[in-house]
Amino acid sequence: MQPISSIINPEVLNQKEKLSKLFKEAQPCRHVAIENFLNPQIADQLFENFPPFETLNVKRKSINEDKAEDYHFERWHPIFSQVRDAVQSEEFCTWLSEMTGVEGLRSTDDSLGSGLHQGKNGSFVDVHVDVNMNPEKGLWRRINLLIYLNKYWKPEYGGDLELWDVEMKKCVKKIPPFHNVAVIFYTDDNSPHGYSRIHVPEHESRKSFYTYYYTPIGEGFTYRDSKFLPRPDESLGKKLITNVKETIKINTKRALKFLGVKKLDFQDKN
């Protein structure tokens, strides 16, 4: 395997202590946004070869989200597998553990490891907290890495990653999905996040590369399913529908889990 510095910007790798301080002091949750995360030519190759929206296998469309996703790297340009191998490598996982303070991070080779998200005009993902485990691997999900690949993104398109306070009273931080910006954040009850509806031309889309990192399940773990959390300015009708839908979903999964059914839809929403 080629050195990770051929994929990830060496200047980023050399700023571990600085990034760690920013990560640990950030509000409303531990996070850091990193510009020029990948070497520029790598980010450009990902952008230029990003698969068309129609070819992504999973389309998620409901009252709470509208986007597509996939993780079948064998169908895409080899650069995607090269980036996946770099961000899932032992070397990078060690760097990430030291930067975040979460020991023993690793990723997985399934849909909850690495993949792509994409949204066309009108795409959105309501604010939510993530499921905190990979049920098939039996691992505790701890860290999210999102790499945005939107070379010509304009602020008026919207689509900023929103980080909300845990009480869902206000959005504390917005991070535009600009090209080659990576966001690393700790995923727990204190990290509600999502993005509002985007308004883009027909040829444009909101693109990102994701990787999720895990540790073995240990002290302090309590299972938490993913859950949409209504914004305070949403209509009463949508709030009621969301709360009822999420309650039914969580209770159904809990019942199936009790019955020993492990193959559930635990996909993420980022």
C-alpha cells in the first residue's frame, strides 16, 4: 500500500496536536473542520470521477431526508478505493486515535465503513443523532469522517453541515460543504447534526465521502439507535409525524433485536 501522505495532505498529518486541541475544545460537540484534507490532485480526481446520482444503489427519501448513498467501491474509479484504503489504514487510524483521544479506532469493510453520499436539488437530511454501533461487527461507533467534494459549490446553494445543541434549541455551528473540507466529529448524544434543503442547478449535487470509526464495546456503552430530532421552527405536524415515526422505528428494531434478528437497516444519515 502506498504511504498515506500520498493521499492525505502531509500538512494535515503534521498538525495533529493543533487539530487535537481544536477538536477537544469545540462546541457543541467535539469536532474539527479541516481544509485541504486530501492532496489537491486526489480531491480533484474524486470530484471528477464521482459516480452519477442515478447509479448509487440506495435512495433515501422520506419526510426527514432525501439523498442517495452507496459503498460498492469495485464499481467506481480506483481512486475511491485508494482513498478508502488510506483513511482505513492502521497508520491513519493510529493518527486519528491520537488526535481525538479515542483509543483503538478502526473502520469496517461494510456499508458502515466507507462510502459515498450524494444529494441533488432539494436534497436534505434533518437533524439526527447516529446509531452508535455496527450490529454485525459488534463494534462501538465513535468517530465520523466526512470529506466534501464540491469543487464549484456556492454559499447560496445551502447544504451546510449543521451542529446543534443537545436540547435542539439552536444551531451552534455551520460548516459549508466546500471542496476538500473534512469534518471529523465524535458521534454521541451530544452531536445532533444534519443539513437543510439545498438549491442547486440541475448539473450540480452535494457530494461527500464518509468513513466511520469504531472501538470494541466496553465500559460506558449503552445502545442508541439513530433518531431524527425536529428543529424548533418546524411545523407542529412534521414534529408529530417525525416523533411518531422514530418511536415506531426504534421500538420495532428493539423488538427484532430481542428476537435475534441482526440484519437491520442501520445505515447512517449524514
